[in-house]
Amino acid sequence: MPLHIKSVAVSIAVMCFFGVSLIGWISGLSPFTCCKRALVGAVLAYIAGVWAVRGINAIVISAMVTNQMNEQEEKDSDDRD
């Protein structure tokens, strides 16, 4: 079953936002700088998440199609016997 691209990518972006902002806060950066860097990191993580989930979905769908084709071939060969 394919994954929902938008929900997974948003979850990844939110985690990245808080992770980057926490690292910036621990490093002693100003809140505005932490926010800017976290926002850029979240946007990049969202884009990377979309690409990753699309790749995973392509692999899963390909495997499902191959599996169905193999089952159909087995069914056709059983009918011929």
C-alpha cells in the first residue's frame, strides 16, 4: 500500500524544524537566527521527504505489479495443465 506523500513529508519537516531550532538554541544563537535556519531546514527536509516517499512508493507499486503478474502467470499455467 503506497504511503501518503504529504503527511509523511510534513511530519519529517516538523521534526527537522524542531531539531534544527533546538540545536541552534543550544549553540547560543538568537531566536530569530534559530527560526530562519530551522525554517530553511524544514523546507529542505520537506522536499527531500517528498522525493524519498515518491521513490519508496514507486518501489512498492512496482513490487505489487510484479507480484500480481507472477500470480496471474501461475494461474494461467495451472489452467493450461
